[in-house]
Amino acid sequence: MNEPYAMPAMPGDLKEGILKGMYCFRRAANGKSKLRAQLFGSGAILNEALRAQEILETKYGVAADVWSVTSYKELYNDGNETERWNRLHPGEKPRVPYVSQCLADAPGVLVAASDYLKTLPNMISKWMPRRLASLGTDGFGRSEGRTSLRDFFEVDARFITAATLHELFAEGKLERSVLDKAIKELGINVDKPNPVIS
């Protein structure tokens, strides 16, 4: 990546998850909150997911776990291989994709942000327990600094926060007035042209 940032130390007991494609990087501080979310980031954008985690907890009372996705390709391959094995071994106990195993007990809405196309996180959404809201850099090429690009493509911490709150609103767990207020507080221009077609 062309963004300098401090790499965190590798957690001692999570090597398997790192190699398989994802692991829980940071749990929510308040796991007892009624408003829950799971945030997914990979590479440099993981830092935006961590910022969104803080905003969600401190301003909106949402407890969000943050997952580091080290390889969407590995997760996709595992899901497909699991489906193939199950199809060819109908008389045996079905195997469960790694993504499904990880999220089996993970409560709340699911939101992924990527510096790549939304297609990347969507590749594994079929093995997730609920609908996935994906943010990505769909659109045309641009030459700009990282901060401006993430704002333009709507994938920074503000948009991750807004997407999470919207998912909670869509599930009937958040009042629309809270969502409307948050969008204003986050400084999101709702009349901005869609980056995919602008």
C-alpha cells in the first residue's frame, strides 16, 4: 500500500486466522450494548474501521467489533471448497466455511469497507449470517491524496459510521432522527454526486 502507517504487532494466538483470511482485531469495549455491529477492514483501511469503532461507541452507543480481513481471496476459496466438499459428500456431516465459523456468534449489523471495489467483500457475503453492507472505491480512476479519495469514494470512518447506523435503522433498532443527526454531525453531504457515475 502507498500509505505509511504503523503495523500492529502480530497477536500471539491468531496466526491461524491471519493465514485463513480474517480474525477479530479489536472487540468492542462495551459488549453489553443493545446496538451491535461487526466492521471489516483490510490493509490500510483497517485504521478507518478502528476510527469508526470509536465514533460509534463514544457518540452513538454502538458496540462494534473490528475484523482484519487479511485475504478475501483465501476466504472465497475456502467457502467455495467447503461448498464443493459438501456437494460431493452428501452423506457426511456438512463442513462450515471459515467465515461462517468466525461470525456464528457475532451479533449486530455487518459493514465492510475496502480501498478496492465493493465486489471484494461481496465475494464472501453469501457465507455471512446476515446481509453485508459494502463500501468500496467503485468508480473511475482519480489522482488525489488518500484522505480526499476516501471521502470521494465514501469509504472513510465517517461513511463506515453512517453505513453502520443506517443498517441499524433498517433493522428497526435505531430512530431515524438519530441517523439524520449523525449524518449532519459527520459532515456528510447527502446531495453529493454518486462517485460511481460522477
